Amino acid sequence: MAVKKVLVSGGTKGIGEAIVTKFLDEGCSVIATTRDKTKANIVEHKNLIVENLDLSSKDSILEFQDKVESFKPSILINNAGITKD
């Protein structure tokens, strides 16, 4: 069976981090997004890629689009939320 590729928005904190960890435990390759990698809780794993993605920024979205197109995820988890920070 081919390794599943998963994209988890908001995947470095809270519920998103737990979702990412579960998919990694199941042998999946995962891209987790965060607004700022310098502030993210990032687990170390060979099958994990963490990318910046600010959904309020068109430039950020376009930059991320180029990266995710080559990854070709088969599963999408929309977990990103909006905060006031």
C-alpha cells in the first residue's frame, strides 16, 4: 500500500498537533502548516514537513500553493483557526 500524504492546516498546536502525531504514528507523510514556524510546537519526525501558511495573506497562500502541489496530499484536514494574536 502506498504511503498516504496528509495536509493538516494549523497542525503545530493543540488538536492539530495531535492529528499530525496520529497520522505520523500510522506511517503517513504529513505537511503541517503554521503561521509562524518560530513559534510552533514542532515534533521531530522524518515524515513531517512544517510550512508557514498565513490564511489572511494572499502572498503566503500563493507561496504555499507551489509547495503543496508537488507534495500531492490525498487527505486534507482543515484545522486552522483565527486568533487575535
